[in-house]
Amino acid sequence: MLTLTTVTLGASDPVALARFYERLLGWQIEADTAEDTWLAVRNPAGGVGLAFQYEEFHAAPVWPGRPGAQQMMVHLEIRVDDLAAGVRTALDCGAVLADHQPQQDVRVCLDPAGHPFCLWVPS
């Protein structure tokens, strides 16, 4: 049996990115190395966690993608109960609202390392 346990995002400052997601999701940081080159946040209810790995040459992706620009490797889907409140929380934590918003019921934000994530409300 195979089980997906973690999605890892690269960053030039994995500590700052881990702190961002710790605040955003309310999950606790776990450090795996003394140098803080790999950290994770885990959902206390279980399921897939997020990890943050030091990447010396990290380049923030461009979203939406364009030819010749750094491409997005992954984006996260985060369910919220209230879209406006979720966006306010994300911005308060340090996210940036993306210029391009392709859907009325979804908001695309960028985390401090430039990784896009979507906030969405179940219909």
C-alpha cells in the first residue's frame, strides 16, 4: 500500500514559509534538521501535511504561467467557510492576492515564496 503523507514546497527561506502556513492553517511546525533546511506543518486531525525545503536558487513561479517564465510546479487548494474572511486571514498572514482571478467563487493568493494557492468555498 502507498500513502501520500506530505507535499514539499521549495523556498529560499523555509522557516518563514513554514511560519506562514503555521499561521494560515493553525498547524504546528516540526523541524527535521538543526539548520532549519526542512520543516513541516502537520494537520493535527491527520492527513497530508506540508513541508518546506531550502532551495538555494528558488525562483518564485509566475501565475498564470507565461512562456519563458518560471512555471508553477504545484498549487494548493484550501477550503474555507467564508471566502472574504479566508482572503483577509491569508493577507494578514502575509499572502498576496494574485492579479488574475479566474473564478468568482475562488481566490488565488501567493504565499511569501510566490507559490500560488486557491481559497474556495464548497457549493
